[in-house]
Amino acid sequence: MVRILSEATKYVSTACLLLALLWPSLSARAWPQTQLASVFGTITDASGAVVSDAHLTFVNKSTGLKRDVSTDLNGQYRVTGLPTGYTKGSLFGQPQSSGNYLAPRTFQMAFGVRF
């Protein structure tokens, strides 16, 4: 019985050691997931019609990282992997078949920043 107890203690000790060694790497992998932002949406003109082939640019003010994206045929866009912080955005588009024109716009966003 004493021998069985020592074997069980050995397994528990090994499991605790492995957990202690792996725990920092598991939390390190989860860390970057909270440091990136995604933006998605639909661009419409003044009449509410979707705007295809509108161009959006996102520039992070601190890192200078620039992401460009265009809307699809449904006016939708998606940008992923934006770092947290203050980001400046620009939007411009071509005249649409409806005759409406999408006026250029600039905007600012903050990801992961409390005001």
C-alpha cells in the first residue's frame, strides 16, 4: 500500500510540474487575442442604397499600420487585425449607377481605449 501511495504522489507531482511549466505559455497565447480589433459594416449612400467598390483606409496613429479595404457588391467590408489605440479612417467612393455620389469622409476610432 505504501508503494501505491508513492506512485500516486509521483504522478500528481509530475502533473503539477507540467501544469506549472505550461501555464505561462497558455496565457501568452491568449494575450494577443485581446490586443487586436476587427471592424465590419455596410456603406450606404444618402438614399440608403449600398455602395459597392467604396474604399476605406484605416491608419493606426501610434504604429502607422495602414489597412486598405474595398466594399463588395453588397456594400460590405471587413478589416481584421487592427492594433488597439487611436485609428484614423478615410472613406471615398466612385459615383454610383443610381447617380448618387459618396462624399469623402474621415473619421477617428479608438480600439481598446477607455475615454
